[in-house]
Amino acid sequence: PVPGTVDVGTQIDAGPCPEPEFTRVSTIIGIPMEPGFIDNKIGMKVKLDSPHGVAGYPCGLIISDTQNHRIRKTSASYAVTTIGGGTEADYVDGLWSHSRFHEPMGIKCVGDLVILADSSNHRIRATDLKLKYTDTIAGSDNPGHQNGEWKSARFNTPTDVAWHESIIYVADAGNSCIRAIDTKEEKVRDFAGQCGKVGGFRDGPSTGDEATSALFNDPTGITVDAAGRVYVADTGNHRIRMIADGQVTTVAGDGTAGYINSGDENALGRLNAPMGVEITDDDILLIADTGNNMIRAHYCGKLRHIAGRESPGHVDAEVDSAQLDAPTAIALSDLDGFYVADSGNHVIRFISTKKISPLQGSDGRITLLKDAGASSMPDGGPDA
């Protein structure tokens, strides 16, 4: 695309168009609208405080309990325990009982490792589910922008992480750009956007000339598909962006905060401060449309509504009647649906699906982890 223009309705769907049916929203963890901390209970007897991250692993879920400064883990039956953090925000590596976090946000499970954006500590960290130990991958106490060796690199309020082929992609919100951590080379580099500059909007080359290369504004959510295409919830621009083949394009959102589905008069539709993205194996891009209190989806070239209303609230019901409050993150499931960190309600929700996918047959399953089977970070990764 010509720099400064929008590649209208970037098509991300390869192959036959899926026909998903989203059915019901249910609360599975947390007491709705009651922030707090209650541990070692099951499901809706637990208390969370503004969870901003959720990820699946083979035996349950990992939750970033952001305002409790903790990482929580569930069993398959949603029994919840704490695996790191404490009442007071701090920065400490080590055994789970000693580790401390400061407003952890986005998380990704890669085998037995949980990779997370420890946002207000300005670090990317990893915790090992077998060794029960937390270590720092990259970042330091001082927010800023610095590339190079991962132990000396600097971030500014990183908010989400994604994983693909030994690379950790980071939504470096405070620097208004996307960073990449090469876990084999143990180095950090800029991946897209003009890091450390004032946020803005431009589609174009992912890096390079300041006059023509892409700009982001407070990018908060990130995910990667099987082909290595990176999707970003560009929160301050009210857009979803895609990074592929060295170019940044707009997938959804026309840049004005609001709620519009794709149509003849607005191909891109409108979003309101989206904070989370996730993509299924059949190229349904799920979006936590935070400011609209909704879950949206982009597939077959169009932005659509899944669940929620513009007014915040908590209602478990069919998707057209359900209410959410500032959802921030999405995690795929193998249970005919997906999980949502419903931050404003202080709970984790589950949205059920029934779908007939030409790419997956008739079993209607969405993969829990595209990286399932990886048991640890590749050689050169952190000793977590």
C-alpha cells in the first residue's frame, strides 16, 4: 500500500470461508463484579482483580491476575491456585513462593513454559510449570527503548506476547511498536513501528525510513498465525493491523472509535480501543473490542459481532443478550469455544461455539495450543 493509506479490508482468510456459530456466554472463574483475592477454590468461588491475560495449557488455564500482581493456574475442573506473585507489587525471580510481579498482563503457554509481559516491571519473563521457577527473559527496571542482548534490552510497559518458531513477539505499548526476542540468538530487535516515537498511524513498511514506515499507537494485543503473520490490536488507533512480508496493513477498524460491522458503506468497520486478538486454525480472527464491551470476529474479509453490548454489564446468556465489561484477552480452547478475560467484571468467561469448518471437518474443535508438544524453550532460551 501507499504509505499513509489503508489497504482496505486486508484479506487474511485462505481457502473456503468458515461458518462459525457462536452460541452462549458463561462465567467459569471469578465472582462477577467483586474484585479481590480468594485462592484454592473452584470456579465462581474464586476472586480475581482485573485479569488482563488468559492462556490455555494442556491441563487448564493460566491467568494474569493483573491488579492482584499474581499469576494463577487452574486445573481441568477450574480449581484455582497461585503460582507466583503476592499482595504487594514487586520484582523478584526465583521459586514460585518467592517470585513477584507488577501488573502482569499478556501471557502465552509454550509447552511447560508460561511467557508473560510483566507490564509495570517493563520485562518479559517466563515461569516453568514443572520446575516451579520464574526467570527474566529480557528487560530492566528502567522503561525505555534499547535493542541488543536480551538481558540489557529495555521495554516500556509491554502488554502482550506471542510465540512463533523461537521468536517471542512483544506488544511494547509504551514504545508504540512491536519488538522481537530471538530466543536462540538471545537478542532483542525492533520488528515493526517506530519505537520510542510518539504514537501515530501509517500503513507501510514495517521498519525503515521514518517518513514512510508504519506507525502504531499504544499496541496492546498480539498473536501470530501458523504462517507467521503477526496480528496486532492497535489500541490507540482503534484498529487491527497485520504484519506480513515486511509490510503493515490494516485488517479492521477505520480509525474512529465506535461500533460498526463491515458493510457496503464501511468495509473496515469500527472498533473502540481493542486490546486482545487471537486467531483460530481456520483464520477466524477473534477480537476483544474492549471499549465496546464486546467480542468481535474478522473472517471472510468482514468485521462481525460475536457477543456483548455497547453498555457494560454482566449477563450470562445467549451471545445476543450477554453483557461483558472491558474484555481484554482471548484464549483458544479444545472444548468447542474460547475463553475471555472479562477484566471489568473480574472474571473469566467462556463463549461456546458450534461451527462447520471446511478446513477442519465436522468435529467443531478449535485447537487449544498451536504450539502443543513443545516441552521447553529452544536451546538458548532462558533457564526458567
